[in-house]
Amino acid sequence: MQKHVPCIFVFMLKKSFRSIFVVVLASIVVLSCAKQVMLTGGVKDVTPPEARESTPENGSTNFSAKHITVKFNEYIKLNDVASKLIVSPPMEEKPVAVVSGKKLKIKINTDQLKPNTTYCLNFNDAVADINENNALNSFVYAFSTGNEIDSLAFAGTVFDAFTRKPVNDAWVMLYSNFSDTAVAKTMPDYITKVNKQGNFRIGYVRENDYKIFALRDNNSNFMFDLPEEYIAFDDTTRHPTVEISYDTIKAKDKETDSVVTKTKYLPDDIKLLLFKEDKTPQFFKSTKRIKRNYFEMVFNFTQYENFKFTVPGDDSAFVWAIENPDTVHIWLKDTALIASDTLKILAEYTDPAFPDSIHLDTLKFRKQDKLFADTVLVMKPAKDKRPNADYYISFSQPIAHFDESGLKLFGAVDTLFEPMDCKVEKDSACPLNLKVIADIAEGRKYKIIVDSAFATCIYGYANEADTIEIVPMRETDFGALKVIFQDDRQYVVELLQGDKVKYRQTSESMTATFTYLLPGKYDIRIIDDENGNCRWDTGDYSLHKQPEKVFYYPQTYEIRSSWEHEVTIQ
């Protein structure tokens, strides 16, 4: 007879395992619940405050209230409301805005409100919630002192006239007064400020003809009345309109199609070119006596007109500046003046702001910046020799004399250097340079041996002996570019890296040709040189003259070595 005890034992064993498993599982749950974690505080609030109601109601007509209250759905604050609140048309006494809990309270001097006029209070992003600083973008409160709200609009973009980059700090203004002096003497009818992308929109405009301007307003009076202010003006008289179109949406599950109305306010693509007139008085922004015998005078901007510098008591003083200079250099020769702690330099130049008169400045100098005096003429040889250029040696002082026999040129043949013929002459463009004229070809190494006292400066001290090694650059190290135009106007073509002009050429016979360009990526800027002076000229509002047109090639252009590139400008 078989016994059933083992079966009972197995049953009891399984039951014990179930109990143990439950105990272990409970322990794990308890331990897990005891683990500490950081509280997240829930989902971060990223929603800006919402205006729920206004008293008087936003969009009110026949407005006469002295106080406006706007209630929001949460507690708010104001960020830089003094500069962000734009009132259009502008008021002499700007409305005062304060916060009280969830309410925005606005106080208005109603005595200055014009009859039958729609006003727009644009807070931009000044209103934000108090906890997360989420800003309400372009919050606007509008009202009319007449029977209806004007609803037309202007929109567009303001660009810098020269760089063609969007401007982010200009006001845009509408005038129904077409007098040439209106922008300088009267407040605009409507006003707004561009955003960070240079875009603008003036809303709540009455139907009328307008002239439109942009202004970088230095004295915050909304008038073009300072020479340093930038202006843009549109040659076209603008009349705002509204265009209504209807789109039919085909029905899927419904019996009839639906019609959607689209409203478009015009003009919406105005382009304004901001410029500063060339009427800023010329002056010296920096005058330094760097050494007892050496001075530098830096103009406020490039001096294209005539200029002359004289040093009373030193007729032999050496004056030098490049053509169209920013900086003028003067070296004194008179020993008494060099030893003097104070002296004067007379500057005589034509000021572009007053072209019919000659400007006279007396520049006074005292102690020099550097106390030491030069005793050696320092040589600064060029680091390389380009295939299309002569080789230059620059010096620290203007050169008075040089001994051509004191410079010897050698060219490498295998491992030896053999003497070569060369000539030396002064550089007509710069008194600090000597030009070495020789048949220096690529593929060879060269060296120049300079004897001591080879060159002597205007003060009589000379250079020390030195050896200069030259490895000419190869033709294949460079690229070339030909810019082809479709008309025979004169253009100035500039190749830029960043904001720096690396190369410049004026077009001839419908082309501008660049040779020996260093490889790299360049932006191409093209100036329509209307007056043929080989530079960009700004505009003049009093003459209704726009600045010369500037164009940029749409892509950055890469110059490659050994390549001849061509670009055709449509």
C-alpha cells in the first residue's frame, strides 16, 4: 500500500515558500518606499499671463477715462516699462503704468488727447508673471477718442544702408505733414520701434496719405535734429489699405464647402535704409606725443579733403600720412622743440560738414608718452615676397639716406648662395620703406645681408647689421576672381572677412578683376559708385538724396589656390 505523506509534505513545502516569497517581496517594497528622492515641484510654468478684462474695455470708442485697469489671470510685474511702452500717436506726457497684484493700472492725462484719434499703448514684452518672469509678447491696449477704431497698418524692415544688416534700435514714424522740415520740427502722427530682427508694424492707423521715416533718436524727442542721428526715408507717399480674400475649403463629411476670409493690411513689405549724413564736423579724436620727437593725430573719420600741418618754429618737421588718411604722423627736427615740454601744432583742413570753409585747429602737446629716446634705426623686413609685388624693408623712422652698396642679395643654387644683381630705392608711398628691386623668383631661397649703417634716418642714427632670409610665395599659393557685371556702370567691389575689407577693386569695362588672392572664404560687397569717387557715399535728407546702393553676394564665396574664379552679377 502506498503512503501519501510525501504528497502532504510537498504541499506544506510549497505553502512555506509562498509565505517566504510574500515576506521578501513586502520587505523590498518597504525598503523602496523608504528611499529619499528630490521633489520636482511639478511642471515648470512657461505660460505668460493672460489679460482677462479691462476697464474701460480694450478697443473702446469715445474714450475719456483718466484711468485704465487691466486684470490678468495671475500676479504680474513690469520690466523696464519706461523704455518698452510705446504710445502711438506719441503723447507729450507719457501714460504712467503701475502694478497692483494681478492688475495693471494706467493713468492718462486726457487733456492732451486729440479728438477723433485712435491711440495704441504697446507694452511690447514689459508685462510678465511675477514667479517665472514669463513675458506677454506685444501686449496692446487701444482706444479711440472718436466713434470708431482706426484699423489700418504699415509693416516692413529697417536695414543699415551700408552693411544691409537689420537694425534693432530705430524708431519708425508716419507723417501726414509732407513739409521737408516736419521730421525735424514736429512730432509724428504714429510711431513704433523695430524689434530685434529689424521688423516693425504700426497698427491702428487712420486712412490717409503718409510719408514714412526711420530714426535712431539720440535725444529721445522723436525728431531728426542732431547731426549724429541716423535717418531713413521712403521716397514714395504711402496710403494704407486692406486686402480681403476668400478661400474655399472643400467639405469632407459636411454637405457644403466652407469659406475662410483672409485679411491682409498693406503696405507690409516696406524697406527702409538707415544712414548717417556726412555732416558730422571733423575733429581729432586722439592727439598723442608718443615720443619727444614723434606725434600722432587721429581724425574722427577718414579725411578725404585737403589738409595741412605745420609746426611753428620747425619748418623742417617731417609730416606724413597715406592718401585719405585717418592718422597723420609728425617727426620734429628742431632740437629746441624736441627738448621742450610744451609745443603747438597747427592743423588746417577742409571739414566735409562745412565744405566752403577751412577749419583751423591748434593742437597743444605736453609731456610725451614714452620717456626713452631712439638711438638705433630699427629694421622691419617683410615676412614674405608675393609674386606680384616688390620686396620692402620697413624702418622705425623716415629714411634720409641709404648706401646701396650696403645691401647684398644672394640666391640659393643647390646648397650654395650666389650673389645677385639688385637695386634699392625709396618707396614713394611711404617714407619708412625701402624697396628692393630684383629678379626674385619662386622655388628658390634668398637672403639679404645688410651692413650696419646701410640706412640713416632723418635724425642721423643708423641700422645695425642683419641677415634676412626670404622664401618667395608661389603663384599656386593664390587664387583669382573676376566679377562680371551686366551693365557699364562703375562699381566698387570689396572682399570681406568679417567686417574687415581685405581687397578692393573698381570695375572697368564691366568687370572687376582680383589677382593673387589668399585662399579663404570671403563675403562680396558691391557698391554702386554713382559719382565715380571710388567709395561709398551716404545720403542727404535735405537734398532728398538716398545713400549709394550696396549689394551683397548671397553666399560666402570660397577662393581656392590655383583657381581662377568668375562671378556674374545679375
